[in-house]
Amino acid sequence: MMLNINLSWSALLVILVSCFTASGYINPILPGANPDPSILRVGRDYWLVVSSFEFTPGIPIYHSIDLINWTLHSHALTRPSQLSMYMVPQSLGVWASTLRYHNGRYYISSEKLDNYPTTYPRGFYVWSDNIASGVWSDPVYFDNPGFDADLFWDDDGTVYLSNTRAIVFNGPHAVSSYISKIDLATGNTLTRPEVLVNSTVPWIEGTHIYKLNGTYYLFTAAGGTQTNTHQEQAFRSSVGPTGPWEPCPWNPIAHNPNGVAVQNTGHADIVQAPDGNWWAVLLARRNQGKFAQLGRETYLVPVTWQDGWPVFNNYQPIAEVMPGLYNITRPKLWIDNFDQRGSSELDIGWYTVRTPYKSRYSLRERPGYLRIYGNYMNLTEVASPAVYLRKQTDFNATWSTSLEYYPGEQDVGEAGAVLWLTEQYNQAIGVRSCDSDPANRCIVTTTNTGANLTFIENLVQIPNNGSVQLYIKAETDQYSLGYSVGNNSTATPTYLISFPNSLIPQSLSYSGYYFGLYSTGRSVPNLVPADFAYARVDVAN
Ligand SMILES: *[C@@H]1O[C@H](CO)[C@@H](O)[C@H](O)[C@H]1NC(C)=O
Ligand SMILES: *[C@@H]1O[C@H](CO)[C@@H](O)[C@H](O)[C@H]1NC(C)=O
Ligand SMILES: *[C@@H]1O[C@H](CO)[C@@H](O)[C@H](O)[C@H]1NC(C)=O
Ligand SMILES: *[C@@H]1O[C@H](CO)[C@@H](O)[C@H](O)[C@H]1NC(C)=O
Ligand SMILES: *[C@@H]1O[C@H](CO)[C@@H](O)[C@H](O)[C@H]1NC(C)=O
Ligand SMILES: *[C@@H]1O[C@H](CO)[C@@H](O)[C@H](O)[C@H]1NC(C)=O
Ligand SMILES: *[C@@H]1O[C@H](CO)[C@@H](O)[C@H](O)[C@H]1NC(C)=O
Ligand SMILES: *[C@@H]1O[C@H](CO)[C@@H](O)[C@H](O)[C@H]1NC(C)=O
Ligand SMILES: *[C@@H]1O[C@H](CO)[C@@H](O)[C@H](O)[C@H]1NC(C)=O
Ligand SMILES: *[C@@H]1O[C@H](CO)[C@@H](O)[C@H](O)[C@H]1NC(C)=O
């Protein structure tokens, strides 16, 4: 009897405690296509960089003071002298970076891939003495090719570059990570690159080297990012950054099991909070069925130390709901009214594809509108069409815009809203002259599903005057493209087409879906401007 009472009291206590301590934090901390995070703390400021592939500007830099509330602060690569990408295929461009701070200077080491693997990934670093200014140097190029470049400063000032390449000197795997001393001023290699460790799983990449309490630590991603073998491993050495490296007894230190919501965990970087606690950021995917349309996202994981070895999340799988810190409320509405208050640039968070030869938009010609003049490129070319994109960050959300676009009888151009993964995989709803009757305007949907399959459907005639609202409704397993006519942002859309998220070839893209606005002249410059009154995202739940 006594025992029963005790049990009920403790059960009640558990319920009460869980009611009042239920708050925790929500992963991913950076939803949407934000892979390969590298993190740094200087003073009270945390800074975090992610990969940007073929998108411009390159290398997003996020800022936070509490590890939960992150703001997109700036980009490291904003000028063609830093980054130029012309015929760069999808998913190449800028791969993983490492963000470091040494003697008052910030460094981002990275690389650009023009055509992997037939050309070598060209490594480089950029530096800034004032990260808050958002201004970074031109690249200092390494002469040792490889991706996932990491810089490590030893106590004597020697600088080491570790990176990963597919050319094998003496490693057992097709891809191996190497380390060499470099001359920081020139980026030149001073010692022959040596294999860091011989991995027990097909290959390591994403190397980060630290020296903590006099011991060298090497963290690496392993197993390949696309498969369920992706994981994080740790090593340590008492000798130096070239090893020999001893593997952590419980490697992999992060590797979520099959069947849980969060998959492909790995590519970690660690940081110590002012209170002494350690944290890791890493990438993971949330598959919806077979596919993860938000791409590889950034997660936060508590790190503790056991016998001088790192323990991620107390040996537990990494989850969407984690204990500690706090549960941030994210806004359900994001809107850009293109009211730039004098600026001629789109707000931070808009991207375009590759390096445009010239700008094709104006925020000044018609104040309060984003005016796009399509160039001759269409959305299926390995080129730089006039498309402006924002990362999709919620599974259930609607992207919408209001468009004024009046193509004349002679104009073959088109403008509208697009769901963008790559030039091969994008789905658009736009306005153009009707094929059957070019004197009139039509709504058109275009689905590019790769394998050279383009479906142009739903030429629905609409009035020749007035604006049209365009909608891309995202749900966990499908997308729908819709429109409404008239100048009424609260009108109920008519959805013309839906397609499953499984149109997305997960293995073909390292990125995730973007929502966008576009205009194209379809092989000639578009002489008619497309005016967008707003872009908005309404999160459904
Ligand atoms: C976090 O807050 C949201 C509401 O903003 C709530 O729906 C959710 O249950 C909370 N999650 C946790 C783990 O506290
Ligand atoms: C997050 O940070 C931004 C920028 O510093 C601030 O405006 C906002 O209020 C913060 N949000 C929360 C929930 O703390
Ligand atoms: C990796 O394996 C090769 C072949 O067995 C060996 O020559 C090399 O020394 C090893 N490297 C490391 C860093 O263990
Ligand atoms: C470094 O040493 C201190 C003091 O012994 C210890 O508390 C801490 O956990 C160590 N840190 C690491 C990363 O091993
Ligand atoms: C885009 O342009 C290329 C080159 O002119 C052409 O081959 C392709 O069919 C066009 N695609 C669409 C969807 O119009
Ligand atoms: C998206 O909506 C579906 C259907 O309402 C729901 O089952 C699912 O949990 C939602 N997903 C998220 C991440 O909110
Ligand atoms: C698409 O067309 C190009 C050019 O004709 C061809 O080289 C390529 O193999 C095709 N791709 C597919 C997946 O069919
Ligand atoms: C659009 O055209 C219709 C028919 O010509 C006309 O009744 C209507 O007033 C026009 N609306 C605008 C906004 O110009
Ligand atoms: C739509 O409404 C806005 C705000 O009332 C107005 O500025 C704009 O001129 C209207 N556009 C059209 C095409 O009627
Ligand atoms: C806009 O559309 C909504 C929903 O169809 C309707 O209730 C509202 O009256 C319309 N507003 C105008 C100004 O036409």
C-alpha cells in the first residue's frame, strides 16, 4: 500500500516536473538548405557559416548570442573578384567552409568546384578584421587542391591546411583527407600532403582540428553525406596535428539510426559557450517519405567530455526536440514589400543562380515593386537566368506574390513564381501570351522534372489588365501551383497542378528547395518589365 502511494506520488512528480520543464529547444536551428555548418564564438557573439553551392552571394554568415536565435548577418563572397561561377553545374560551386579566428582576424577557408571531379576543387581563404562589417578580402588561393578546407594554427604559429580530395597518394579509399603545412600569406604548401587517418568507413571529409587542454582533436564527417552511413567521427593525438591519430572508442560519435526523423547526421564543428558548456553544430536531413525537400539543415547538439573524449547528446540520437536552452517562436508570416527605403539592393536572404553578367532587377524604377527584366536565359539552362530565390524553411507553407506583367502580342517572355531546386528540377507558374491567341494573356505551369522532361500545361486565359496573384503551396509530401486574378491578396487561389515531393532527385542535389520570382525572355531579352508587389511566406502550422 505504502509502495503504491509512493509510486503515485513519484508519477505525479514526473508529470509536474515535465509540465514545468517541458521547454527545450527545437532542431534544426537553421531550417532549410543550410548544410556543413562551421561555428565560432568571439566574446558573446556566435558566428556560423554554411555552404552555398551554385548560389550567389556565397557563404552565408549567421549571427547569434544564444545559439537559438540566429539572424542571417552577411555573406563572405559578394563580388565576382571573390567568386565567379559561369557554367558551374548544379551542386558544385562553393562547398563546405571553416570559420576561424586568430590574432584578431577572422578566416573562412573554403573552395570552389567548377566541374568535379574533372577539375580539382580550388581551395582558398578570405579574411576580415571586422566580421560585423560584412566585408571580406579577395581570396588567397591554396596551391593544394581539395574540398572542405580547414585551417589550424598550432601554438608555435605553424598553420596547417587539411582538406579532402579524390586523388589518392597512399590512402585505402577513393577519397581521403590530407594535411600539410602552409604559408598563410601566400596559401602555398610547405610540406607534402599526408593522409590524416585511414577511415574504417568509405571516406572521411569535413575535417576540423582543435587543440584542447594540450591534446589535438580531429573531427571528421565520414561515410558520404548522401547515404544512411553519414556520421561524425573523432580522433585525438598527443603528438601533433599530423597524427598519429587515435580513434574515439565510441566512434561514430554521431550517427542517427535508421527509422528516426532526423537522418544523415554529421559534418560537425564544436564551440564552447561562455558558461563552459560545449556544443556542436552539424547537418542532418528530415526525409518526407524518400525525400528531404528542405535539404540538409543545421542542428545543435550538446557535447560533454568523458575520459577526454567527446560525447554527443549523451550518446542519444539527435532529435527535433532537445532539452535545454529555450523554445523560440518563429514568425508565421514573412513578407517583403520591396519598400527598400532608398536601397537599390534586395534585402539579405535573396539569392540568384551562379554569377550574373549584369543585374536584371530594379527596386527604384517603380518604388515599392521588384521590377525584373528577364534576360534571354530560361530556367532550364546551366546559366544565370533572372531568378531571385529564398530558401524554403518550413514543410507546410505557401509562397505567394502579386504580379503585373503585360506581354504584348510580339513578346514570347514569361514571368512568375518558381519552386527551384536546380536548372533541371524547377516548377513554375507564370504569365505569358497565350500560345493560341498571343493577343491575350495566359497563366502557364511548367514542370521541369529532369531527364530532359519539361511539361508545359494549363494555358488558362486571364484578363489582359490587372495584377495576378501566384501561389506555391508546399505540404510535406506535395506542392501545388495556383493563381487568382484581380488586385486582391486575400482571394482564394485556384490550384492548377500538384506534384509529389518525390519529383526531387535527392541524390542529385546537395541543396534544398527555394521559392522564387522570375522573368525570362525565352531566348531574347524580355523588353517588358515584370513588377512584383510583394513576396510572402505564410507558414501553415
Ligand atoms: C515550442 O513552442 C511551440 C509554440 O511556439 C509549441 O507548439 C511547441 O510544443 C513547443 N515545443 C516544446 C518542445 O516546448
Ligand atoms: C532574435 O534576434 C533578433 C535580432 O537580434 C531580435 O530582433 C529578436 O527579437 C530576437 N527574437 C527572440 C525571440 O529573441
Ligand atoms: C594508411 O594506409 C596506408 C596503406 O596501408 C599506409 O601506407 C598509411 O601509412 C596509412 N596512413 C595512416 C595515416 O594511417
Ligand atoms: C580540460 O581540462 C579541464 C580541467 O581538467 C576539464 O574540466 C575539461 O573537461 C577539459 N576539456 C576537455 C575538452 O577535455
Ligand atoms: C531553354 O533554352 C534552351 C536553349 O535555348 C532550350 O534548349 C530549351 O528547350 C529551353 N527550355 C524551355 C523550357 O523553354
Ligand atoms: C504539415 O502538415 C501536415 C498535414 O496537416 C501535418 O501532418 C504535418 O505534421 C505538418 N508538418 C509540420 C512539420 O508541421
Ligand atoms: C538530356 O539531353 C542531353 C542532350 O541531348 C543528353 O546528353 C543527356 O544524356 C540527356 N539526359 C537524360 C537524363 O536523358
Ligand atoms: C480591366 O478591363 C475591364 C474590361 O475592359 C474593365 O472593365 C476594367 O475596369 C479594367 N480594370 C482595370 C483595373 O483597368
Ligand atoms: C493594386 O493595389 C495597390 C494598392 O491598393 C495599388 O497600388 C496598385 O496600383 C493596384 N494595382 C492594380 C494593377 O490595380
Ligand atoms: C478579395 O477576395 C476575398 C476572398 O475571395 C473577398 O472576400 C474580398 O471581398 C475581396 N476583396 C476585394 C476588394 O475584392
